Amino acid sequence: MKEITAKELEQKLVKGEKVNLIDVREVDEVEQGAIPGIIHIPLGLLEFRMNELSKKDSYVIVCRSGGRSGRATQFLDSQGYDVTNMTGGMLAWEGEIN
């Protein structure tokens, strides 16, 4: 499984790199703060909404601590998507939130 740290992801965003982000946390968690521009698909709905994602694009998967995003990354990878897990999740995120 490919992984990226919160700091590495933040540096990519600060440089202006286009990164497709998916937040698999629950609605109440996202309401407490999320990375700007992130797509919210709760883990429980991922299987039903993965058709919204393109296999031509790459995605970074985010959750609270890295566990759920790890499961989501493994699942999407098994379905042929190019995905990377953000280790440490939002607990490790020091960048901008909205």
C-alpha cells in the first residue's frame, strides 16, 4: 500500500500541486474540519460511490488517524484505483482546514 505523511501532502498542496483527496470520515467528523477541496465519501458508502472516481486519476485517502483510510486504500487498490493512504490522518494534519 502506498503511503504519504500529512506533512508531505501539505507540502504538495502548498506548492500548488493538484491532489485528489477523499475523506472517508463520518459527517460529524468532517464538520469539525477538513482539508479544503477534499471529496467526502464516508467509508461505509465507498463501495457504492466508487463509480464517482476515475481510474485514470490518483487519490489520497484521509481519515481521523489512518486506520479507516488504510482500509479504504486497500479496497480501492483491489478495485484497480491508484490510491495512497495519508498516514496519521487528520490527527497529524497541521495544514489549513475549513
